[in-house]
Amino acid sequence: MDERLPQYLHRPVQILWFGSDEFILVMSTIFVAVIVGGVIGWTLIGALLLFIPWKRTKPRGFIPHLAWRWGLLRFRHYPGPTQTRFFE
């Protein structure tokens, strides 16, 4: 069985001109906007068009860490986002 490896391992996976996390965000936003429709759908698309350039100014892995900070995601063996002290 052949497996494909990217040419440069330090670069993120790219789908079209989006990174993998941006692509998931774009597809899910467009999906919800089509279902909701109307002004709310266009507002979601507008928010997406403002969010992606802002996100590109942040370092890699910003979205998972943002989800961790909001309590939507847990990292194994890491303290929660509300802990102020951590002793190893």
C-alpha cells in the first residue's frame, strides 16, 4: 500500500487556497448559511469574510486553542482553561 507524504512536513495541509481548519470553517459556514438563508445567511458569509483575514494574522493552531479557551475542546494531559496554577 502506498502512502503519500507532503513535500514539506512543516507546512499545513492545504485544500484549494485554504488551510485544513479554514476549509472546515468555510464549508460549515456556507452549509449553515444555505440552510438558514436570508439576511442571517448573508451575515454569516460576511462574518466569515472578515474572520479569515483576521485569522491569518494569528499563529498556526489558533482555532483549536480558541476552542479550548472557550471550553469547547479538551487537550489530553493539559489543565482546563479556568485553572490559574498548574504543578507538574
